[in-house]
Amino acid sequence: MRVLFTVPPLAGHVNPTVAVGAELAARGHEVAWTGPASALAGLLPPRARILPAGEGADGREIGGAYAGLHERWRDLRGVGALRFLWEEALVPLARAMVPGVTRAVQAFGPDVLVADQQALAGPLVARRLGVPWATSASTSAELTRPFADFPKVGEWVAGQIGGLLAEFGDDGEGWDPRFSERLVLVFSTPELVGRSEEFPSHFAFVGPAFGARPAPAGFPWQRLDPARKRVLVSLGTLNQEAGGRFYRSVLGAAERLAEQAQLVLAAPAALVGDPPRHLLLRERVPQLELLPHLDAVVCHGGHNTVCESLAHGLPLVVAPIRDDQPIVARQVVEAGAGVRVRFGRTRAEELRDALTAVLDDPGPRRAARRIQASFAAAGGASAAADRLEKLT
């Protein structure tokens, strides 16, 4: 079987496909990725086959410009952030990728195309060329009817999708490129997403799929204090610049919890200031390797970080900023696995109290371990590969 992954140039969307691709390759299948090649080269394993897709009308690859959009996007919230995502990112990326994805399908001849929900060119091309396709839902936000309380916003998003399909000669009747009608791979479980909603049988909750990724060298493991509880604080790679005020609250909470907890803060030193001596400050951390040594995580509610933390049974303090993060944060709180705080207005005392709650109250840890067990039972990359094999 040949499987072609269509992905945007973003680590959180590429990482699950790395794990699934490795599992498929181990079973003897051929795998390749298509998207902005220069960006994907830094996100995929060294020997991954990359078929370029994503040149703009001027012939320049859109990947670098797409990744650079966060300079304008990082200060937006709510509907403004949503409009920017569709008008400045998703639709232009799809438009630029369609020719390259078409060439990739014709050259590689996939039996199955797996399209990330933010790589809308994949379903467009697959439908046009008659290739079976599956959805890679690298976040569960789109599955939870996020616009149920805001129908006008939902209608606007539907209009963006309809306009894109019409541009490529498709009337969009009866289908949505965000959801395959044959297989939707959901990299989560109902224990986190919530069991209040019924999902079709072709929605496969396979749990997180963690692919190998390069770890930053030189982490000072010897500085982890065995006498204190250890907490990672991370806003992800795209949100650090927006965290200046939040980092001040982190430093204040670290001082107030000095006797009980050691915070490991992943942030640029220039944005943090002068940290207390017991706080461990690094611009980047080997997150997957570090998680087994921790007791809790403070994060922005990014789906990858949340799932990686829960896969290690760690309770969370979530400070969502935009996009799908408030939805993921709500899932964490409703599952009982963490506490939500306000990103823009959190004071040191509030963050201290939230950390105390997840470190001292056994309830969040029990809930996190329940989700951890559901992740393990779901099967991850192996279960995703099983479902893809059944499509052919």
C-alpha cells in the first residue's frame, strides 16, 4: 500500500503523521509527505520522502511565509483570530498547494491519501482524482461543534470553505474537506474529548501518536531537584513572544512555591527577566524525555502538549490563548484533569493556587491517569495504521 500524507508546515500537525508513517513503513508500506518542502524537511525524519506542494503565484514556496504569519496572528483573539486563520492561512495555503498535491498524487500513485484538517488541498485533489482519503484530526476542536453557540460564525466558516471549493470547480454539495466520509483519525479519546456526543463509526479515536523528534542538546538533568515536585511551564514554540506578562506571573508563583516545587520554564531568557535560582530556565526542552520526571504541566492548551502530558498521567494548569486552545482547555477541566487560568490576566497568586490544586489534590492526577489508560488502550499509531489498511 502507498500512503500519502498531506500536511501544513506546522509541527503539531506533522508529528502524529510521523508516528503513523513509521508504523506503516515497518509493515512494509510505502509512505510520503506532500506540503511546503523546506518547512517539512525540518519536521520530518531525515530520510522521509517529501513531494513539494505549496508554491504561490510568484513561484515562491508558501511555507516560510505561512510559518511567519504568527508575527501578525499572535496578538489576535476570538473571531479576529479565526478570520485571520481562514483568510490569511488556510485558504491561501490550500490554493497554493493544489498544483503540487496534484503532481504528488500523479507521481506517487497513493492507494490512500491522509489529509490534515488544515491541509484542505488534499481532499480537493483526492476527490478530483478519485483517490480514497482519510482525515488526520490532529486536534479534536473541529469535532465538538465549536460554533454551535455562534451560528453566524459557523456560517462564515462554511462560506470560506464553499468559496474555496467553488474556485476549483467543486460545488461542495454534500461534503466537507475537513471530514472524510470514510475515515477520520482522531488523535484523542472520548475520555478527553467528552462522551456527551455520538460520533459516526468511521471516526476512529486512536489516541495520541507520538513520532520521534530531535531533542535539544545539553539539558542540565542534574539540576532537577529530587526534593521538590517538578513542573514544566511551556507555551509552545509559536506563543512564547506573547507570554511576557504571563512569565512574570510564573516567576512570582515560583517564588511563592519555592519550598514545594521546582518550575522548569521553556522560554527565551530575554522575555523572562531574572528568574529565582531554583527555577530552571531553558529556551527549549526535550519535552518527551522530560515528562516522565515531572509532577504537573502548565501550558497554553495546545493539543500536542496536553496529550503528551496526559499520556504520562500528569495533571495540567491550562492558560488558553486562541484558536482551538479554549476548547482543549475546557476538555481538560471537564475531564477533571486540570485547572484553567486566564492567560492575559493571571496573577502570581492565581497561578500559585492553580498549581497547588493540581499538585496537592489527588483528583486531577486520578483523572489524568484515567485518560492515560484510555490513550494506551486506544492503540495510537498502530491503531491508525490498522484503520488505514482497511481502506484499501
